[in-house]
Amino acid sequence: MDQRSCQDIYGGLAFLVCSFLAVTFTVLPLLKHLYGWGLWYCLQVLWAGHKGYSQLAGSNSRYQYDAFVVFDTRNKAVSDWVYNALTVNLEISGHRNFCLCLEERDWIPGLSCIDNLHNAVNSSVKTVFVLSSGATGGETVNGVIRQAFFMVQQRLLDEKVDAAILVLLDEMFPKLKYLQLRKRLCKDSVLSWPRNPRAQPLFWNRMRMALSSDNLKFYDNNMSESFI
């Protein structure tokens, strides 16, 4: 093979490589700009299928609900989000409809608050805490949320069941120590509500994954041995 033939071959390969790189670096930013959240959503769905997430509620007849949703019912903005967004997307929309327990809808009239709360936490597979920094009275959580949190922690100690899912409705949320620790230990159980409408389908997919999966599978292996 003469020198000119080698130059032609290597020149052709160099041209193909440069063309491929040029097209790649041109198309990828364009796809990210146009379909970024859609592509990320598809990747999340494929990843969920690969991990083999399964439904939990049907595995034990003890549970009446897939999740108990606890939130500050005095906060109108939070209540509107729970009833018009969370409930609609989880109980009505999607390929699987979840059964949610809501204080104002499903609690038994005449039963004490603490008894209703105990029944709701222990008859639900998961407990979803909807938190907002603009809570009534300037507090991050109210008494019902605190009591529910203690009951969920008691389940973790007694049954080795981590049932907590945290939903943060505000971007500028207080840097609570437990919240920071939770993000490090089990980040997939801490969800932030996105203001960008294009990112919201991804949020609902992550929420369904969290409700359908064992939280212990999400634990950081470097930290989990200290807690379980």
C-alpha cells in the first residue's frame, strides 16, 4: 500500500470522526433544549422497569391504603395542591391508580384525632408528608404532621419499615437537619415540586416509583448500616 492510499484512508476516517463529533455536539444541545424533560422522563421510566419496581399494597392485606397524605389543612395553597394535583394524578390519572387516605375525607367522624392518625399511618403502606415553608403561623409543620412523623419513625424502629416520603412544595425550603440527612440516606424519598410544567410529568413518575417501592432499596449503602 503506497503512502497516498494511507493518507486517503486516514483522511477519510478523520473526516468521518470530525463530522460525527460536529453533528453530535450540535444535535445534543438542541434535543436537550426541545425535549430535555421528555427524554429524562423516558430514561426514568426505563430505569424503573430495569430495577423491577413492584406494587407493595397488594402484598399485605393489612394495608387499606397505598399512602396516607399528611399536610397542613389550614394552608389553602397546600390543600389546593393536594386535592387538585396530587389526588388527581395519583388516584385518577396514570396507568395505576393509588388509594390515598386524606384527613378531611377519610377519617372517621367522632373518633379522636390521635386515634384517626394512628389508624391512618398504620393502615397505609407509605406516609406522604407534604411540606411548605409558608405554613400557617410561620411554622414549617403543625402538630398533626409532627405526630404522624413520630408514628412513622416508630414503625421504622418496631417493624424495620421506612414508610416516609417527603414532598417539598417550595424551592427555598428551610435547611432542617433531618431533611439534609434524609436526602443523603434515601434521596429518592425526598421529592421537590418543580415550577416548570415540563418537569412535572417526571415528578409524578418519581412519586409513583416511590409509592410502589421499598424505601430500604433506595438507601445509600455507605450509611444504611447505621440506621437499620
